[in-house]
Amino acid sequence: MDILITGVLLGATYSLIAMGLTLQYGVARIMNLANGEMLVAGAFGAFWVFTTQKLSPFTSVAFVAPGAFVLNWLIYRFLLRPLVRRAKNRGMLEVDSILATFGMAFAFVGIMLLVFGGEYFTYSYLDEPVAIFGSPFGLNRVVACLVSVALCGLLYLGLNATRTGMALRAVAVDPAAAGLVAIDVPRMSTFAFALGGAVTAVGGIVLSTFLTMDASIGIVFTMKALIIVIMGGVGDVRGAIIASLILGLAETAVASLIDPGLTLAAAYLLFLLVLLFRPEGLFGRRQS
Amino acid sequence: MAESTALDVQGVSKRFGGLLAVDDLSFAVRENEVLGLIGPNGSGKTTVMNLISGLLKPNGGEIFLGDRKISDRPARIIARAGVARTFQLVRILPSLTVLENVIAGAVFGHKRLWGRAVRQFALRQLERVGMGHAVDAPTASLTYIDEKRVELARALASDPRILLLDEWLAGLNPTELQIGIDLISSLREEGRTIILVEHVMDAIRSLCDRCVVMNSGAKIAEGTPEQTLADREVIRAYLGDEHA
Amino acid sequence: MTRRETVSVAMVAVALAILACLPFLVDGYLLSLAVGIAMYTVLATSWALFSGPTHYISLATAAFYGLGAYVVAAGVDVIPYAVLLGLAGIAGGVVAALVGLATLRLSGVYFVIFTLGLAELVRQIVTWVQNNLTGSRGMYVLTEITERMIFWELLALAAAVYLIGWLVTRSRLGFALRIIGNDEVVAAHVGINSAASKLALFVISGTFAGTVGAVMAPRFTYIEPSIAFSPELSFQVVIMALLGGVHRLWGPLVGVIPFTILWEVIAGRFPTQTVLLLGIAFLLIVYLIPNGVVGRIESAIKLAGRSVKHG
Ligand SMILES: Nc1ncnc2c1ncn2[C@@H]1O[C@H](COP(=O)(O)OP(=O)(O)OP(=O)(O)O)[C@@H](O)[C@H]1O
Ligand SMILES: [Mg+2]
């Protein structure tokens, strides 16, 4: 029971990260290997606000979200769009964007190492127990979960109820056809990439309230986000949310039953199962 | 004629999302026959070719090569069993030379040559399709028609028993068309079985023993070219009700 | 063999023989630089054997390398070193085979993702095993093996990589990979088993990386997961191979030599900024010389040839 609740709390938080990557990969078609670094950068923002300004870590959203939005906008506009242009087909774009974002990931890690050093960073925020069904859980985890759920809900509404959201979904389904119905595909892709980056960074803030991080841990979160997105089916928001919960549960189970140091192994195990049995994603239709 | 069946398509269907692209289609091709697969645009002809060559798997039904079931096998196995094809949208290997493109067909499949032998064999195929002059050319320099020739040479390089040609004659001028028709009938003389997707009616009349006509994924007529092309339903499918 | 090939083989043999004398001429700093170059030559060349023709980008070199090093660390007191080298190669090959079996029949994206975290995964598992079985964080690798011997071993491995690479290029397998890299649909339709061909090459490259890790292990003296499975290694291998060019067997070498030397200088001068600089160097290469130096030179030669013909 404890595992179940902790797992759901964690999984809900992951779904925020998965949303970020879904926007970047599903809509903008960029397999962003620097995704986790954006997350860690957001977490640093929260850490900084909390330790130096003595404010709630969530206040850092005020500058982290716009900052990440602008940064990712610039990255897409000036670093990735040239690749989109020079690519002759989807495969070439994939290879190029993988390489480019892999390079960026290292550059980000380098910058963060310079600015913050290589230390682990953690702070204790709302570190008090609340009782759910009689067992105690960290209040920070519960708050993180609620914040994530609220943000995911907001994003979901935005995608389904606004014109921009419609356009984004159209690009996700078929960029060429979206272009034919007068959707500005490059602009939408840029927007999706920037928004995805912002969501990811906010995800970092949320995670930092209960996880310990360091400058080079981004790759682990990139892996997790990628695994979730693939398990859910690329571009499938509902699938991503369910996959997040599954990952949250699996990690919590491994952490509490075997060893907390093996959470990545849990993620890999899920990934392996997906690859072997449902490479098209949980709800994806089998492509031939 | 009591010739044996080379390829047997039995009740095959293929669905793309909500679209039934091939709908419970059955037909058989006899050994050494030229079968025309015709029908209006979007009627599912290419999809049938893809199902036979193994590029796509059917959602229902079975396909047999002789008495061997191939509809559940991957494309490479089907190729090794002696089925070769060209693509409606030509697929040339861009970073290989023209000769290497053809050699590719003769190394891993139904024909498995290597070394000097494969070069010579591939050269002969290139000459046969009229591309003997451009052996070492990079593929970037080829015209569309030349690309189609190279692709046919690649298919021939596997010495196929069954050859699938998807609108191979499309876009040729009248002289080239005649050369193309002669080439295909010479392939048939060698004992190959050919399935031809074509819109060029002259070619169909002069080459095909029989035609299968498709519309919206289903078979609407089958018979000799004269019979099928005169069929009311076929005319309606191609031209609309007022002409039928 | 054609005449040209005979000449190339002879030249390579002579070059190797000369290089083998190097440890008698230099030592200390220069020798360790030479070891670095030899190591990256083997790693980058074997990486390019697989990733060059298939465009599948493997980010897992560090996983195989670390595993190889750990095989030596775990067995150095009980098993002869030469046997350990073989075991390390097998370990690398087996892990590569498992990864390949799970991912190579799918599109390249799955493969990249799987390899991206692989070093981290193996590191977690090794750490866990170590904590639970030995109770210590690191291990000592104490051997009699000198830097000179390491250099010779690497040189032998380099010779083996080139030999295998050359054989593969001439073989059906090499031709199959070129076709796969161009168009997988055509590959399947001419009868190629794409997954098996890719798997074969990936196993070769994993075997080499594992063996290199084992060869380098004595140099560490003390091995700890965070050192053995450093993600920077995977990264550097990719950079160097891309810098040189992956479409020729000797392409990676052209990247390895300048980059290793440059890196020595940079790591010495800006020890805290290496990761950042590595990232920037990588980006510069991806954006400015996507086909590598060798690709650049070759297209320049082609252009020149064309303008001579037309001029
Ligand atoms: N891979 C695919 N995914 C989704 N729909 C497809 C796919 N391939 C074909 N279709 C659809 O299936 C239908 C049949 O297509 P197909 O290419 O088989 O027709 P065709 O008879 O070859 O047409 P044409 O004469 O224009 O070549 C079309 O509506 C097409 O849009
Ligand atoms: Mg068609």
C-alpha cells in the first residue's frame, strides 16, 4: 500500500516531465537528449531561491519558467532549425538532432558545474509527514504531486480547448498536412519546443522539493522521460500519464524492496518490456 | 492449360486506421503468366504489391508462393524465395554507384553471387535495361527514367521467379514505351511470372494474359484484357456512372 | 587483392612496426599521450565500423569499456591476465548482443535511447553488486604491467580493428551494411537480414571496447564505478570519430590524433571546464563539419576534379 501511494505520488510528478518531452519530441520532432539538463537547471533555480532568498521553492517558477521558455526558444530557433532545414529526411534530422542535443547536454552540464560546482544539492522543504490512509508520507511529495497534477491538467486543457493547442496537435499528427491548412509549422514547432523546455524546467523545481540532485544527474531524467514517452506512445498524452504512473510505481517498488540505487534499472526493465512487446507504445497501433 | 499456380492470394485484407485499403481480395497467378493489376488511383494496387513482397503484413487472409505460405514471413525471406519488385516511387540507393545498386540485387537474395561473378552478372542486367553506358556513374546524375531502369536491373539481378512491377512503364515516351514493352515480354519468354500494375492501356493489352481489376480495395472484375476493359463495372469505376 | 590494396597493407604494416618502436624512444608524458591516442584509435574506429554505415549512434562505449575494466579488477588476483582480456572482450560482446537483440530490429531512436543510459545502468548494477558482495566501493588492480606493454597491447588491438574493418568492407556483410544505411526497405527486399547484420557489427564494436577497458585497467591502479563508467568517454569517442569522418576506415584516426593532443592541452589548462569545452567542441563539429575532415577533403577533391574537367 505504501509502495502504491509513494509510487503514484512520484509517477504524477514524472508525468509533468513527460509532458515537456512530449511537446518537444511529439510536436517539434526533436529528440532532445538535453532535456534532463533543463530539468536540473530548474531544480537549481528552486534551490537557489530557497537557500538564499528563504522563499518557497515554487516561487522560482516566476523566473525559471519564462527563462527556460526563452532559452529553449533560442535553442530551437538558432541551433535546431538549421538542422531541420539541412536534413533531407526524417532520419537525417533524427541523427543530427540527437548529436546536437547530446552536445548541448554536455555543454549544459559544463556550465552548471562551473556555476554551482559538482556538489549534491538538497534542501528540506515541507519535510513533515502527512497521513494518507493511516500511513505517513512526506508533505513535500504530496504537494509536488498536486502541483504536477494541476499543471498537467492546465496543459491538457490548453492543448484541447485553445486554437494554439489544436494547431500543436495537428502538427504532432502530420506536419505536412498541418502546413496545408495554413498552420505555421515552424512557428508552432518553435513554440512547442520552448513550452516543452519550460514545462521540463518546472518539473525540475517540483522534483527538487524531495529529490537530491547534482549537476550531472540530468541524463538519468532524460532517460526516464524518454522511456515514459516511448512507453506511452510518442505524442500520446494519455499514454504518457499512465506510463509515468507505471514508472513511478516500478521505481518505488524496486527502491523499497531491493535497493534505492537501482531505480534506473527499474526504468530499463520497463523499457525492455516495452521494446520486446509493445514498441509502438501502450496504446499505440502497431505500425507496419 | 494445366499450369501450376505460382502465386495465390486468398482473401487478403489490409487496413490503415479506418481505411480498408484491400478488402478480402483473392486471385491466383499461374506459372509464367503476365497478370495485370489495374484500377483507378487509390484503389489499393500498390498495397497489394506491398503485401505480396512482404513490406506490409495483411490483417487477414493468406498469400502462398507455390504451396509455401509467405504472408507471415518477412520481406527478406520472400525475396530469397524468388520474388523481386520495383517501387512506384523509385528507391535507388543514393550513395552507391549504378553498378553497385544492381549488384545489391544479386548478393543476398534468390541469387547469391559475390566477387568477379557478381560484377559481370550485374553488368549484363544493366546492359539489358539499356544502362550499360552509365555503370560507374553516381546515382545523383540519373534521370527519373534511368533510375527506373536501374531499379529494374536490380530486381532482375536476383533472377526472380516472380517479378512485381509497380507502374514501371509510367512516364515513358512512345519509343521508350515500346522498348519497355519488348523488354517485359522478353522477361516473360525466359519463364518468369510477372505481376504488372499499370495505367498504360496499350501495355496492358499487349502484355497481359489476364487482368484483375480493383476498386476501393476490392476485386470488381477478372479475365482477359478485352473482357475486363469492356466490363460495365470497370468502366464505371474508371470513368463514373454516366459512361457506363 | 588488387595492387593498391597490397601497397596499403604493406604501408600499414610498416607504420605499425615503426610505432611499435616508439616506447623505446619516448617515455613519461609522451608515452602516455601515445597510449591515449592508441586507445581512442581503437575505440573510435570500432565505433565507426558500426555507426558509420548504419547511422545508428551508439552512446554506450563507456559501458563496455567500464565492464572490461571491471572484469580485470574482479579477476586479477585469480585468473591470468591474458585470459581476463579475452573474458572482458566476451563480456563487452555479450552485453552488446543483448542490447542489440532488444533494439536493433526497431528504429534507430530506440537504440540511441537504450545506449544513452547504458553506462549509468551498468554502473548502478556494478555498484550494487559490489556493495552487496564485497562491501567496498572500489577495487585495486595491482599488476606488473607497464605503460609500454599497454601501448603494445593497444597497438595490436588497433591492427586487429583495421584488419577486421578491412575484411568487413570487402565482405558481403560490409556491403549489406552500406545498403542498410541507404535504405532499409530496399535492404529487406534484396534479401538482407538487417537486424542480424547490424547486430554482428555492434557486437564487434562492443567486444573491442570491452577489451580496451581491460587493457587500460592496470593503468587505473584503483577502480571505482564513477571512474570506470565515465560518460565522457562515450562522448569523446563519438566526437573524435565524427571529427575525422566515419565513411572511411582510417577516418576516425584523422580525428583522434589532433583531438587527443588538443584535449591534453585543454584538460591541463582548464581542468574545471573540460565538460563545457567538450560540449562546445562537439557542437562545433556537428554544425560545421558534419561529414568529418575526411569527408570535407574528399568533396573538395571531387569539386576540384570537376572544375579541372570543365575548366
Ligand atoms: N502506409 C499507408 N498508410 C496509410 N494509408 C495508406 C498507406 N498506403 C496506402 N494508403 C492508402 O491506401 C489506399 C490505397 O493506396 P494504394 O497506394 O495501394 O493505391 P494505388 O491503387 O496503388 O493507387 P495509385 O494508382 O495512385 O498508385 C489509398 O487511399 C492510400 O491513401
Ligand atoms: Mg500505386
